[in-house]
Amino acid sequence: MKQRYYSLDVFRGATVALMILVNNPGTWLHTFSPLKHAPWHGCTPTDLVFPFFLFAVGNAMAFVIPRLQAEGQQTFWKKVSKRTFLIFAIGLFLNYWPFVEWSNNQLVMREWVSSVDPTKGIRILGVLQRIALAYFFASILSYYLTPKKLIYTSFVILFGYWGITMLLGGNDPYSLENWFGTAIDKKILGVPHMYKGEGVAFDPEGLASTIPAIVQVIFGYLIGLFIKQQGEVNWLWKKVPTTKEPHFKLLAGLLVTGFLLLVSAWTWSLGFPINKKIWTSSYVLYTTGLGILTIGTLIWFIEVQKTENKLTKFFDVFGKNPLFIFVLSGLLPRFLGLFRIADGYTDSGEINYTTALNWFYNHVCAQIPGPPEIGSFAYSFCFLSFMWLVCFFLDKKKIYIKV
């Protein structure tokens, strides 16, 4: 029985591709609803992308942790600490990049804390930083605990997070104004270094909401173990005998588990709403359930039905260099934004400057007939296609950039 499923590579690649697609619209003013995050409570297809990636990180750990356990604690701590530091540092670098910005028609250095507005500065946390922290703590728990203890620990974390949220959140603990994690972020990170996309200092990748995200990685690890050990395994409480149809046992296990998690999430959401921005426990169960069902579906089509086509190949190349291409998709637009080109005149007669990417959107994509959302999506798809070409070139040259 092979040790690695191609379905997991496609799942990871598709997740990275969707992350790039939803993060790079032509304009945020005109985006199709499924490509937007839920305003607060609720879950759109876009809200599945980040937890799916954390889930994929856990899947990959299922192939690494056993090897690190065999190599000993010293090797484990060295490799996990190094990887955590590098991913976090890359995320912070991405927030700071490109170190300069346009102000009054001249380039000035970006300040750690703005000397003009002390509430503004360089954001400390972000997507990669959450991945680093969730990976670090999930790796430690997975290394030292058995799968059975991991399940118990995960639910203790999820219920504990719910309890703390209710205890410290006042009359409306799940609202933007009263969520307890903001006070922690302000105290530790400081207002200048927090995200302000909601109009106030609130970080959707804050410290407190990273705690349940750790469980997302752990669940991915447990499912990865189950997929890897699909034959005769001593998994959880009892020994599962080998069958003549291992895929049937595997798929049945995945589909039933995914369905049960969805039912549990919907039930829990009656008291603890599904919410990505504060990463509620019901959100963890809901997105994990959908992730398991998605992987089960991919295994059915790819491993059982032997369906490998241009679509699977398209996503596969993203999975070969996931971290690199995600970082590049953030670095490139910001770097190109430093180079301005003249694009007509303002009402006052001054030259109107724009960037190459904005020019492409305004003069090409936005001119496509139909609602403006079509042009915005066309830009996203063009950007994604360019990223795919980069991934395809690296794959052809057998260049795989890993941390």
C-alpha cells in the first residue's frame, strides 16, 4: 500500500490556488459574494481556504512526525523550531515589504510605528504567522501525545476557548466590540501593530484566536494518520483489521467523520456561532468536517477512479511549492506598486499616477462587458495564471523551495 496519496497533494495545491485567487481581486469594491469573507458570523467559500490550508499542514505532519519521533527529541525540536521561526519571519517580512511607500509624490521609509499617526505601524501577525504558531504547538502535542490523547486535548481546547470567550466577553461575547481577544492583542502587540480592516484595531489572526487554530492542524494530523495507516492499524481505541477493500474502509471512515463533525458544528453554532474572524470552536469543527469530506471525495475520484486530468495537474503544481508561491503572490504586487506610470490627468489638471497592475485592471479587465465583478474576477484569474506559470516552470526544473 503506497504511503502517500496524490489526493493530498491536489488538496493542498487547490487550497493555495484559492488563497491566491481570493487575495488578489482587480478591486475589492467589486467582488463576487462567494469570493468575500463573511461580514462577521457565517461562512462563505472564501472562509474555507485558510482552515483548509492549516488542515493540509496537519496532513503533511502525519508523514513527518513519526520520522521525527524515531530520530529523537533533539532533532524534533531543532527542525520544528527552525521551521516555525522561518515561517513567522517570512510573514513579518511580507508585512513590512517593500520597506518604502509613496507619500506626497516621494518614496519614504515605512516606519515600525508611524511618527505622524502613533496608532499606525507595521502589523506583526498575519496568515503565515498563524500558520507558524499553529504548526509549532500542534507539532509539540502530536509528538508527545497519542492520537487518543490528542482528541481529548483538542476538545478540551475547543471547549475551554468557548468558556473563556463567554466568561470574558460581557453581554455580547461574540461581537467585534466585546470579543476578549482584542484586549490581549492590544496589551501584547500594541494598537499600531494590529490589523484595522474592520475600521478598528482588531486582528483576525490575533493571539487568542490562534489557540483553536492549533486544533485545526491537529485534526489534519489525525486524519493524515488515518489515511496513511489505512491497512491494519492500531489507531485510537482498537485494532482495525485489514480488509480486501481498504479504500472502502478509508472512505467510509472519512465520510462518516466529516458528516458527524458538520452536525456537531451546526449544533454548537446555536450557542457559539460559526465565525472565522474570531475562529470559533464551531468554525473549527465545520471547516474540518468540510475538509474531510473534500479529501474523501478527492480520494474517491483520484485514487479509486484513477481520475488524473488537466485539472488535477493544474492544482498539483501549486502543491509542489506552496509556501514560496503564496509569498511571491504577496511580494510581487507590492513591489510593482513602487513603479508608477502616468495614466491621464486629475480634475485639477495634475498627472494621475497608477501602477502597472492597476493599469492592466482598469484598461483591460475592467473593460470586459457585464457587471464590474466579472472584470475583477478576470484580473484575479490572470494573476493566478501567472503564478501557475511560475509554479509550472519550477516543477519542470525540479526546483522545490521548502522551509
